[in-house]
Amino acid sequence: MNKAGISIGGLAAGAAAVTVFLHWQNNGVRTSRYVYSDHRLPQGFKGFKILHISDYHNSRQMHRKIINLSRAEGADITAITGDLFDCRRTDVAAGLALVKDLVKIAPVYYVTGNHESKIENIAAIKEEISRLGVNIIEDKKIRLERNGDAITLMGVQDPRFYIDENDEKRDRHIFRNHLLNFTKGDDSFKVLLSHRPEFIHTYRDSGIALALTGHAHGGQFSIPFTDIGVFVPNQGLFPPYAAGMKKLDGTTMIISRGIGNSVFPFRLFNRPEIVTVEFE
């Protein structure tokens, strides 16, 4: 074989390797596990496990992987923190099929994301989600009991449902007041489901012990072997809250990298994930 043939063969092999790598980066769903410790946690909840899913974005091709991984984890409950559907290419059947299988594994709790706020018939879709056995806990508090102790599981609707997306400063103020009023006078151990990680200061000020969020997609592209993403809406370049476990005073926030993509079609060094959080 001449040098040109070897060169062409090498390029083809390299291109094939890159293609396989990029496919894995965007479809190789992983499980990220966190151990959560807090001296305020009621003793009865030691060992309690939450499965956290966010930003599915109609990723029908991920369905079976997610169900298999979820079943293997054996969590006590499943939390879905928004963008189950994608407003740009809405596939309602894909999201409903996922939750229909998830409720067979563990109780499922759900709050909306910014994409749901732009889907015209979202009220009817949420009714169908509820009919399938999912607990929609937007602006609701649920008392969870275990081994004689109790904690509060609560959720908030994505702010895009009731605020003006063109005025970010006003948006933050409204959302902050809403959550502060919602938690006022509640001194229980509170776990919050919310789509947005950028409100961590509000979660702290509202007395939230643990917040589960998504939205950031891990920054889409990440610096390898870190939780540092390149860009996140509402946070900008190299944002502080793109993925992973973050702490602010007495509040811990866990940010899911999510499953699917939306505006930008692929990820790099930022594989899709489901998250488990085990209380210690």
C-alpha cells in the first residue's frame, strides 16, 4: 500500500473514532452518585435515596437506558426537575412513556422547567402526567415519613410561568419573594425540587437544606474531569453552578447535567446523567 493509501486509511480510522466518541458523549448515560450528610437530618432518614432526573428533552432513544439504570439504583423516590419535554420539538408521548415506566420503580415527584412554560397545552399534559401516578408538587409541600421521622419535600414551578423573561433583575426578585413567602415559618428539614440552579442564594435564605436542580446541561461543553461548564443560560461563561454538588452556608444544591439537548445539539466531556443522592 502506498503512503497515500495509508494516510487515507488513517484519516478514516480517526474520523470513525471521533464519531464513536461523540456518540458516546451524547448518548452514554451515566449514573452520578452523591452522599449527602447534614447534622440536621432526622435519624430515620439515614440511608434514604433519591433518584434525580432532569432535562430529558424528549430523548426517546435514552428511555431504556434510564429505566434500566433507575431500576438498578433502588431509590426510595424519583425526582424530576423540569424540561421533561422540549418546546422546540415537543414529543409528548416520549415524556409520558418515560414517567409511565418510572412510576413502576418508585414514587415520582415532578416540577416543570422553562421549556414546559412555552408549551401551549401544558395544563392538559400535566393532567395526564398526574393520571399516570406522578406527584406534581409545584408550590406544594409533601410530608415524607420514614422510621418514625419526617421531612418536607417541596417544589416550585419554573419562574417562566409567571414572570417576564425580558427583565432578569425583576424575575429574580419575584421568584425570591415567592419562595421566601412559601417557606416562611417552616422550620422543618426541607428538600426542594426546582429547575434553576442560579437561585441558590434564595434557596439558602429560604432555609432549604437540599435543593435538586437542573437547567444548566452541565454547561454543554465541560472542562474534562471537572464540573466547570463553558456556558449556561442566566449565568453566562464559565458559570459557578453548572453541575455537581455545591454548598452555600447551610444549603446544599445538586445540579444534574441532564439527559438531552435542546438549542445546541451535542455535548462534549459532559455525558448525560441520572443522579442518585443517598442520605448519610
